[in-house]
Amino acid sequence: MRLSLAFPLLAVTFGAPAWVWAQPTLRAGAAKVDVTPAEKELPQGFEGILDRIYARAIVIGDGTSLAALVSLDAGAVPDPIWLEVTRRVESELGIPTDNVLLTATHTHSVPRQDVGAYTNKIVESVRLAKARLVDARVGYGTGVSYLNVNRNIIDPKTRRWWEGPNYEGPSDKTVAVIAFEDLSGAPIAVYYNYAMHGVTVGQLDLVSGDAPGTASKYVEDSFDGRLVALWSSGAAGDQNPIYYQQTYDLREIRVKDYAARGVDISNAMPPGGQGLNKHDPTVIRLMNQQKQMIQSMGQFLGEEVLHVMRGMDRLESDVAIAGRHKIVSCPGRDRTNEGRAGFPGEYRDAGPVDIRLGLLEIGDIRIGAVNAEVFNPIAQRLKRESPYARTMMATLTNGMARSGYIPHDAGFGMYTFEVLSSRLQPGCAESAIVDGLLDLMSPGG
């Protein structure tokens, strides 16, 4: 990472020395805490541990305000966990709730854990990060990665909507990177944002951070553990890894297995690896390939993060920090028919659905937060309309809305499983999210 120099400022007050050195205002610290459950405590359906999972935290301050960026290897952050973490972080560590972004990496390979123990570990990661605060600089940059792909496609055989790599579908390849270093240039932390589901090893029934975990570990290992790397989930509601075995061979094996028992799951998706004979040589080979795949994806995405960090030539110390939250509400619906995809849904009106939005400002960087799984075009629209070039969207952040997936307006015309299962009526959420985040960016927002 390129080292920037501090320049002296000319003093203009009478009686002051001719030159004084500018004092940095930014401070940063980072930590990670292992949150892997004990193997003997794993719930039914989990058969072991593939790799360790973590709570990672960056605490920053500007001399007036403190803020925390937290990334948790989990499928989501339930509201009770978010509420208890932010309550304790505010009361025990002096970090206002408005200044906390707690994001799930959305790995599909983590069981639910005891709320109390889980909360303690997340808070401890923030506590350790705060204890390590040092004078710092922050930089921002973007790169690209082609590991993600739109996952909604017309099946060439049935001519109905289904899941598969849609190379022509909307998909933002941007890897947004925020890096923190101390004044000597030593790394502290990196916060990177990418839109891709962490679903690759979900069929193994093993605890894993999936590709988000392997990417963060690769970056951390590249600095000999002197840096903490936080994955931030971009708008990946309609984005899968481009190489996703579950859609193909493993799925066909499961469908045939269930059919032999008189159960048709051709338009359904049972959880985990059910319906897979893990002693079958073909299943063993396919599952081992998935283990290899998350290592490959972690290395490729990690290398792109490192590439962006090397190219940063604008690292600043004099930055202001501020955070804000708000709730927007949209009309809801309940589905009254079944079927995973390919057919129209039938619905009845339901009560309104609240969506929690957040914004964290770090100098001229804007991180917009949404507590749900958001379709990629919504984040692309936010970046187009934002008055700040350095804008990103962190989803699955600060709790979990009861909306289910949040499609963009045009997406409601697709009979995909995300759209069919969404608890939102069409025509509201896209603008409510984008306009709501833009309002938070405005003075007095």
C-alpha cells in the first residue's frame, strides 16, 4: 500500500509558530473473534466443521464520534441479536447504534446459535477493536471480479423461470474496498463489498464461512495476520457464484432420490444435503469439488482486494464520521399457493412491511445499509443516483426484515423463487430504499 505523507499547515494566528504539523483525527482498530460452535453442540443436520467462522470488527473514530463495522459469518443477523449487540456496544463501549453496521456474510453453512453466547462474542470483537485504536488513514478503491452471476434464467427445456447462471442478466462485478492503515503504513483492516451468495458448500452439512470466509482468510494470510478483512454483503438477492454445483448434478441426484421414495421435489428445494447418499462415489467427488471451489473463489476474490489496496494513492486522516438510521414501509402480501418457481404466485393483502435503512459516512465514503436480501439493480440505481462517487450498499445489515427477498420493480415480472416468496407488493421497495438512502445522505437526513 502506498504511504502518504503528512504536510505541515501554516499557522495564521498571531503569536503561533510559523509552521505546525497537522494532527490526524482518524483512529482505527480491528479484531476478530472465533464464533465456531463446538462440534458436540452442532444441531441435527450438521455433521462437522469444514472451516472456522468469525465475528470481525473495525472500530473507527474521528476525535468526536466512534463507529463500528462488524461482519459476522452467519446466514443473517436476527433482530434480537442486532438489538442486543447494539444496546451493549452503545452502553458499554460508547458507540451509538446509528454508527453501527452489523452485516451477515450470508454463508448458508452456519447453524443458529445461542443468542447470549453469540452476542457476547460479537461484542467482544468490537471491544477488542476499540482497545486497539491507533492514529490511522483510510483509502477507498474499486476493482472487478467475475465470480458472481445473475441466477434467474429461463430454463431452455421447460421455458419457465428457474435458477441458473444468466450471463446476460444484471450483475454488478464491482469489488469496493475500504482500507485502513496506521501512520507508518502498517495495515490495520480492510472492508470489502461484493454481491454474491455464500451458498457453494451448503450441501455438505458442515459448518463453513463459504467463499466469504475463504476470501477474508486469504487476505489476512497475505499480511501474516496483521490485518483483519471484513466481507460486506453487496446486493446479492439475485446473485450466485458463477460455478454453483447445486443447480446441476447434485440437484438431479436429489430429485431422483426423492422420486424413488414417491416425493416430487422438482419444483421445491429441501434444506441441506438431504436426499444425497454421501457414500456414493459420485456424490463424494462432487462435494469435494465444492470444497475446492470455495478455496479457488477465496483466492481470486482475495487477490482482487489486494490489487485494489496496492493501487490506493489517496489515504486520508482528516475525515469525519457520522451514522443515521431510518425505517421505510411498503405494502405487504401473503402467498396462498405453492411451487418454487416457473408459475404465477397467488396472494392476499397483508400488513405493511418495515425495512430498516442505515448510512455510515467516512469522509466522502457512503455505506448504505439495508436489513434484507436486495436485488442487484437496486444497488446499481443507488450508485447511479448518489451524489457521492464512493457509494456502496451493504445488505443483510442491522437485523432482518420480514420482507424476504426485495426484487427491483422490473423483477416482479419474473416467476422466480425469490419473487414468488417475497412478502412485498410490487412497486414500492426499490424507490423506498433508494430514495430513503439518498435522504440519509442529504444534510439533515
